[in-house]
Amino acid sequence: MYPERKQAGSEAISGFLFVRMDDLPYEEHFIPVTVTSRIYARDYGGYGPALFLLHGFPDNMHLYDYLVPELCRHFRVILFDFLGWGRSDKPAAYPYSARKQQEELASVLHYFNFPNCWLLAHDASGPPAINYYLDHPKKIQRLVLLNTYYSAMPTLRAPEAIWMFSRPLVKEVAGFFARHIKFLNRVIYYRQVGTFIRRADRRRVLVPKLFETFSGKDNFNAFLRLNAGLLETIAANSLRKEECKKAGQKVIIAFGGRDPYLNPGVADSFSELFEGARKYILPGAGHYVQVDKPEKLAEILIGEL
């Protein structure tokens, strides 16, 4: 039985009315993943294909604040926070990894049990979403990739904070200082995530909102462990290139063109990896294309219906 639906509201900022996903009605769900841990999810209802929006790190579902209102009339929009992030549980001893995130995604899809789902993945959710799609191609109608990564690619460049926390030896030192010097943690986060969002008005709203949940001890554990396995994840995924070539017809690539890390060259590599995929580059958007250009991104997705 569905929980009570949250009611819509509105928020006035500097004389303007902004509609974000918190302003729309939704149903909350707490999905069991382990005996003691649950994933937090939101179902915005609506008609059309079920579209699952997946976040990366160091983020949570609120990266889609501005995109959800653009999509609700055309899709049944569902969001969730992976374990360790946002409002989902954060078990201290959990082995956070891309493989475990794929299992978490499978639990969410099984819980809602919709046929012919769409998956939209951004940043670190790319590997679990792609691997789920390769393992269960008949269950996924479309796979949408936003400024993400998967395998070794020539122009792929790790953001500075990700580099620090994923390289051998360096990650141990960086983790020690970040755990014990909270101010440094804040500076790194605001500096790195702030550069990802090109729109200053949305940067001012989103960066503090995302940092508030990230800065907790348990959230940071998930960040460190996912980063620690990053190179191994990319190496393992590089072994699945032949599978990818046969699965490109359902893939949509939509990248912000101003991302210096997961850049248009990475989008080109994805086009080669998934033969027959449709590729879109949004010139004015950065790493968070769903924040910088939600209207254009929604137009692309609606056009693919």
C-alpha cells in the first residue's frame, strides 16, 4: 500500500517563482535491500514509461530538482538515493561498490515491478546502470547516459577530488586529512562541486543542500569506499566492450559540452562503444547537465518517446 502523498507547494526566491521537485506531489517508499538497510525512493506518479533517475557521487537525488518538473507530464518519474547517500540508510560496515549499487538498483526495479523501464544514469551511477542493462536488456526500454564513465576512454579525466581519493597511497593520506579536518572537507566539496554547476543561481542553492547530507560521517564512508574501487571498476568494465557494441540501439547519450572531466570526447567514446546510440551535446551545460539545461534535456528525452 502506498504511503500518503506529499502535497505540492511553491517557493518564492528574489521575487521569482521556482518549481523544483520538492514542490510537486510524490509518494515516499522505503525499500528493503538488506536485513537492516532500506533505500529511500520517491514516486512522482504520472503516465508514460517509468523513468528511474540515478545519482552519482558525491550527490543524491536532489541533482534532479529542476529536471523532474519538466518530465512529470510525459513519464512516471521515480528517484532514489543509493545506500550511503541522501535519505537512504548508511550502514557502516557495508561494502560500498559499483557492484553493490547494481544490486541496489535491481532491488528498486523489482520493488516497483514496472515493465519496459527507462534508466537515466549520471556520473558514478553509469557503471551500475550500464551493467544492469547489459545483464537484463529485455527489462530496459531506454538507457540514458548523462556525463558519466564506464570503461577506459582516451579523454576521460578524473576531477581533482576524485583523483585524490582513488589513487593508491594518495587516497589514504587524503582520507585521513578529510576525516580529521572538517573545514578542509568543506573547502574541497564547495570547490569541486561548485565548479560542476555553471548556473550561479542554482549553484548557490544546490551546493549547500548537497553538502549538508554529504558531510555526515556515514556519507563520507560511502564516498571513500566507492572511490577506492574506482580504478578496478573501470578495468573490469573494459572487458565488456563487445557486449556493449551489440546493445547500442536503446542507448541515448546526452552530455553537457562544458564538462572538462566527463567531456564531449567521452561522449564520442560512448558512441563508439554503443553502436547505434543517439548522441546529443548540450553546449551551454557543464557536468550537471540536468541542473544547467533541464528544459533542453527534457526536450531530448520526450523526443525519444
